[in-house]
Amino acid sequence: MADQTQYDVLIIGSGPGGYVAGIRAGQLGLKVGVIEKDPFLGGTCLHRGCIPTKSLLENADVWGKIQKAKDFGITVGDVTINWSDVQKRKQGVVDANAKGIEFLFKKNKVERITGFGKVVDRNTVDVDGKQLKTKNIILAMGSVPKDLPHIKADGEKIINSDHILSIDRIPQSMLVIGAGAVGCEFASIFSRFGTKTTIVEVMPQLLPIEDDEISKEFTRIMKKKGIDVLVDAKVLSCEVTDAGVKSVVEAKGKQQTIETEIVLSATGRGPVTANCGLENLKGVKLDKRGFIEVDPLMRTGEPGVYAIGDIVPTPALAHCASAEGILAVEHIAGKEVRPINYDHVPNATYTEPEVASVGLTEKKAKERGYDVKVGKFPFTANSKGKIIGDANGLVKYVVDAKYDEILGVHIVGPKATELIAEACAALELEATAESIMKTIHAHPTLSEAMMEAAEDVHGHAIHY
């Protein structure tokens, strides 16, 4: 039976793409409903991704600071980790954020619709047998962890990023398959808590999407911190045993067997596009990997149907999904909009040290034909780095030599994920390296490294 209520837009999925789109629609006065199959709002990012992971990383940071207290002239007593309390705190952070979304829905007159949304046609969505009518649909179903074809997660000894968030202990040893942001973040968490950690990555360096120099420095630091790193390597098999898992790893032509308590498979995520009724929309096309094809305004080939977030072939990042959701809703509302410049979407990895970047890597800039200049500044030469006892890493600028325009900024080091905001603004405003070096930065701050790296583009860095 169809509900005769006519929505201006129905959004399927309440992750950082869907819920942000819903709130923006409410702000614009549209009649909007957000359909969510889970009993809570927020999607993967809030409940199985960004927020719980960063909460655990914060615990690891606190633990690390306590371990270094003696360096600051502070003596502490017997310090222990209560893992159940760590998990309770993480859940408290998640629950508070979820309640915040519920409040914002009520404030902005966004209707929450609980159930599994399936598209019937471009103006109808079925939610557990109830058909809702709408003028527009935004698809925002998100993604799920992918298994390797030959290594399937069992949720106990071979686990994925969903499973590890609810693990009931700190494992003695762990093999991490995949050195993207997810794999490296969990390696950073558990290695600091005492887990003997090995990372296996098929590419030559950890965080392979980052600038080569940044990835190389990050790999060096992670090794220095006691993490075993195997690059140019692949896991051939994983055998579950009574004691844990035996993994056969091939690295640079040589095979070895590594025994660990658990294996974390962090080899990527796949779009949730199956069983959603997309076959009922002739204009909606999927690529070979299952992602929905969209135009620069997030429109599918079906009139009135948009797609955003992890189900489209753009960066699988929460902040990117949110920007896409706002773009889609504002287009539906008839606002003047402009496509997203995906070169300006920042990456952020919350390991120790942190890694963040925006814009083109040196390699990509050269591939696009730019005459490139580079400026760098190490945190070892930064006063605040010494003050906080964390002076690993560097800031790197990639600049167009002809016009001095900043093409990319890449950071590995303390508070990199916060420092990158200046670079994001710089790229959006088409800033030059000279404009950053002439901007007075407070002293002593980590942000001075941003200024001095810009100075280094022109050979003027004062402290290096």
C-alpha cells in the first residue's frame, strides 16, 4: 500500500552523506525523509568507522603520553589498561553523536524512516512493504568491508574493521593485511597497547596513495616504533589453528610463515548497491566494481535520482560524502551549485604519526605537465615539536613553478590532520607559496612548519 505523502526528496542511508543531505534539505525547506535500515542514525562512519576508531586512537595517544611521562619530569605509578572501560568510552562517544543527529533531524524537520529502503521506480521507494512517493531520490547506502577472494573473515580469528571495533581483549599478536588508512590506524592503536604487530602491503610503501616521500618517511617511523613492515608482499593463505592463525606471506620472492593470535583484513570496502532495487531504474548504471556512475552534480542517468558517498567512484571519505550530499540537495532545491573539485578533498590518517594531504602529489603534478617546485620543512626544526616531545616527520609543498600556485600539501607528523586545514583553504583560494610564507604564523606553534615549508619553496626557510 502506497503512502500518499509526497516527499520532495527521500534519502536512502543515514551515514555522513545521507544525514548531512537530510539536514541541508530541511534547512532549505524541503519535505525530506531519511531511510535507515539500522536502529541508529550515522551509518558506518559513526558506528563502525571514523568515530569509534578515532576514539580508540585517542586512548592509545593518552597511553603513549603516560609512557613518556618520565621524559617530562613526571613520575607515574602502576598504570594499566582496562579494556572494557576503553570500549565503554568509545561507545559513549558514538552514542552521544548519534543522539546529536536525532536532535538535528527534529530541529530541521527531517523525518526519520526506519527500515530497508528499496527503489521501486524513480518516484517510489519501498520501506519494508510500505511504498513512499517522492519527487527525488538520493542513494546513499554506503559500503561494507571486502574480503580477499582467498581469505574470508570469520569474525573471530580472521576479522575485518567491523569486527575489531568490538574485540573483547588486546591481542598478543596481529597480522594486518593492507596498509591503507584503516590498516595503519588499527596497527597504530594495538601496537601501542602492546600487540606484536605486522603489516603486509602489496605496494612498495605504507599508505601508498600518499606522496612517495611522505609514505617513505611514514614507513620509516612505523618500523622505528617496532611494527614489522612487509612491503611488496602478499598473503598467500591463512590457516586458522587452535592458537590463532598461520599466514603464509610472500615478500620479494621469499615465503615465510607468520603465526599470530588474529589476522585483520583491511583490504578495502565495497559499495552497497545489491538488492536495493537499482535494476528498476534503467538510467542507473554501475561500473565493473559495482559503483554507481554519476555526473559532476551527483546525478545518475535516471532523472531525479542522485547518488553520493561510498557507492560512487569518488574518494571514500566521510567529509567527501557530506559535500556530495549538500551538492545534490542544493541542486534539487534549485540553488546555484558548482561541482566538487576532488583534487581539494583532504586525506587524513590518524596514526602516530598522523598523515594528511590535499591536492596533487609531486608525481601526479608532473604527470599533469606542471613544472614543479618543492618546499619541505622537518618537525625536528620546529620549536613546538620539541616542546611536545614529538618532532617526527615533515611538511611538503608541491608548487607550480610558473605561477607559484600551490598544487598540493603533504604532512606526516604531529597534528597533521588539523594542520591540513590551512592547506585546504590555500588550495580553494588558489593561494601561492609566497602568500603563505608572507602570512605571519604564531610562535611557537606546529603551524610554523607550514609557513617555513612554503618559505623553502623559494629557498628562504629561516630555521632549516
